[in-house]
Amino acid sequence: MCRRTLGGLLTGLTLAVFVVSCDRTQTVSLTAEDFRFVPDLVRVPSSVPLALTVFNAGREIHEFDSPVLTYAAGPGPAQSGKAETPGLRLAPGQSVRLVMAPPPGTYLYICRRKGHANMSGTLIVD
């Protein structure tokens, strides 16, 4: 049985939900609200794989687009199919889960929908 204390694991984590499960996967949840991602800054260690869940809690369609992160997740949810909108399309109430092991770095995630220009966030992998 896997036993961990969340208090020690949460030290140094900026504005993110972080859980290490017995399979050694850390979980981060993002919420797409109308015109913003919450949190908009996430910091995780690179030592264990990342399960990233994005939920659209807004009233409009949103996209989660981060070419490097979605590429790192490999084949998964269907893309929107349009060349001008390469992100993962999320209808209100819909969520998507991406599992990946990104190398250390800083990754921007954005919503490319028209009028959502300031809807962005940053994932920092240490």
C-alpha cells in the first residue's frame, strides 16, 4: 500500500492541485472559466509523470492548446480538426485528461478561441 503525506508534497507547489498516487503519477487539475484558466500558474517536479485534467466550467466553448504538452501526451482526445484551432476543444461541462512526462521547462497553455486572447497559463516543470 502506498502511503504519503500531502503536506510534504505540497511544499513549493504554486496554485495547483497535486496528488501523488500509488502509481507515482502526479495529478494537476485546471479549470477553464470564461476568459481565464484557474490556476494560471502551475509548478510540478519532473521526477514523476503528470496527469493533467482540464475542465470547462465556463458558459462558452474553450480550447486547451499547448503544442508541446499535447504532443508529450501522445495520441489521445480528438483534436478540433481545424488548422486555425489546433487545441483540444472543450464544450461547457466537458473535461479532458492528458498523461505525460514532460522534461523540465516552461510550457504555455492558451485558449485560441476568438476573443479569448488573454486566456493563458504557464506550467513549470522543475
